[in-house]
Amino acid sequence: MSISLQYPGTGQVKVLQEGWSWSCFFGATALGIPLFQRGLMVWGAAMLVFDVSTLIVGWIDTDAAASLYGCLSLAGLAASVFFGFRGNGMAAEHAIARGWQYADKRRKWFD
């Protein structure tokens, strides 16, 4: 399913998907690129820092670093699942907070 949002000043229409986001699931650990594309700058920056930190820890050749890398990898998997579930919803909430409105006024009845 999808929702249509319209910006009141310009009349521009944006269509956003609802539900599971495959691009956020696979791309959250790829420098947070899908998050930046959806306008979620803070989450994208957090994933960028997390991904770079994980990459640096992966280069260190000690037992402690290997253990930390395993923990960070599991945390990255958990973040991917989280953004898969919530990525589209967070993008819609962000757009509505920025002044976008539902293009279909009946939509408010169902939320």
C-alpha cells in the first residue's frame, strides 16, 4: 500500500510506501544511504558513524576486536530489521512534520 502526500504551498504530490522497506533493510548498513534519501538525516548520520566504526574495528587484528566486531555485526542486523519495519513509517511521519498533508482527506479517518 501507499499514501499520497501533498505540499500545500506548491501542490507537489509525493507517494510514499507503507509497511516493510526492503531498501532500508538492505541499505541501512550501507552507510545509511536509504535513510538520507528519505530525509531522515539524524538516523542516516547515526548509521554512517556506526558503519564506519564497524569497518574500522573489522580491520583490527586482536581477539577483543574480533569479539567487538561480532557484537557490532549483530547490532547492525538488529538495526537493519528495525529500519525495515519502521523506515517507511518514519519517512511519512517526517514529511507530515515538515508540512506535507494527506492528498486524500479520507485518509485521516483510517489513521
